[in-house]
Amino acid sequence: MDVKQLKFFMGVAECESFTKAAEKLHIAQPALSIAIKKLEEELDVLLLNRRDRRITLTAEGEALLLHAQGILQGVNNAKREIDDLRGLLKGEVRVGLTPMLSSYFFPKIIASFKQSHPGLKISISGDSAWNIQRKIESGELDVGVIAGEVPEGLDTHHLLREEIVACVYPGHPFAGRKKVALCELLREPLIHYKEGYHLRELIDDLHSEERITPVVVAESNLFTLIRSLVKERLGLAFFLKMVVARDAEVVAISSDPQLFMDLHIAWKKNSYLSKANRAFVDFLIRELDEYYMITQAAGSFPLP
């Protein structure tokens, strides 16, 4: 008894006809009949009732069908796992990152992952959190780092909660202060993000809650440009602390009360996550868990 015989048997059982099963399986009907007959001879049982035009299963046939389904499922799973193992050598991970993360914090993580998995191709798409969510749901991306609320169409793993800080140029009146009241920060000239970015929505909501009209002096989705405009004294901007913590050209200031953003790694809900993608997700979780532990020990932010 082999896998091909089981496939033929299941085809006849499903179609209840040798003719229809032969068409579906792309095999000549006499060859199909011979294969089923040999299977019955090997097992020394009658699997099919052939008295009527409609083929039905005997009790022995019913029992074999249950086992055949499990066997073929196991074979398919084994093939998929083997393909995945090949994928770890030659596969591709399509990941979406917001420009802020892709520009400042993630290059070292990507390089480290690539070093651990040299055969994998990493394709990085920089976009807004909203567009990343949409592209994961449509299949354009495999995984992505998103912020804020998790949409229903995605499965996620919480990565960390990071502080949002205001950045000013060295020499700004706020530069010597560890904390500044949120209402004071919101009244400053603002270098803002384009619509569609989660940080833009969050800052807009804060202005509305505090009933403060934002003084927007520039807008961009280029985070390197926003940082440069801060350095050139055009205004302040809000960043995740992780991307400016070691930047000597701008000064990061905590707001009072402090602001935080939750980051998640996301993939399409109820979809199969390949070995290559799972390897990336697991690697990212480990790296950010380590970062989380270090910053938690330093008192950078509270547990979520």
C-alpha cells in the first residue's frame, strides 16, 4: 500500500464513481480500477460496493478512508515542513516597518538576523502603520511592525511599550529640563508627520484633548528630514525614544505626564506562517525582549 493508492481510493470514495474519479485524478479508468483492485488484494478485504452504478464504501472501506485522510494530511504536512526548511536556506521575508523604525532602530536587528540566516532574502517596505496593516491583509507583506490598536484581520505579538519623547535642538529653552508639561510642548512650533501615521493621529488627539491649536511649521513623512529640521531650530518633533536615545544632535525630553506607544509584530490572521517568517518573528521578539529588559532596568518606561 502506498500514498498513490490511497489518493486513488479517496478519489473514488469522494466521487462515488470510477469514471468521475478517473477524470478528476487525470488517470485512465482501467488503470484506476486495477490500482483499487490491487489495494483490496493487499489488504484482503473488499473496500467498495460495485453492485450499483453508484459506488459506496464497505465497512472496511469506511475504516480505511478515515486512516487514509490522516495519512495524506501527515504526508502533506511533512512536505510543507521540508519546503519550509528549504525556505530557511533560500526563502524570503517581506516585512513592513514605519520609516522611523527602519531608519533608526531596526537596521542593526536586520543585519544581525541576516548574519544568522545568510540564505534568506529580507525585503523591507517602509510605510505608515495603516498601510502596513492593509498590505499584510492583502498578502503584499508577510509580517510588519505596527502601533496602536490591533485590527481584527491580524494576529499579533506585543513587542514592547516605548516612550514618546519631544525632541528639540541643543540650546532650546527646554533642552536643560528632564520633563516638560505636555501642554507646554503642545504649544511649541511643531514639525509634524503626514496623515496616516499613528504618531500623527496620537499627537492630533492630544491637541484636541488639551484644546490647543497646533502650530504646524512643517509636515513630512521623511523622519531624517524631520530630525534635521529640529536640529535647524525650526520647531520640535515627537519621536520614539529608542530612535533618538543616542542622538547627540537633538535633545530628547519626556512629557509630563509621559506618553507611550505599544508596538506589535503582526501577520495575517489564521494564515500559515512559514519557517522563514517564524524565524524572523522569533528573532525580533528575542531582540526586543533584550532591549525591553535593559531599558526597564534603567527605568525608561513602565511595564504595560
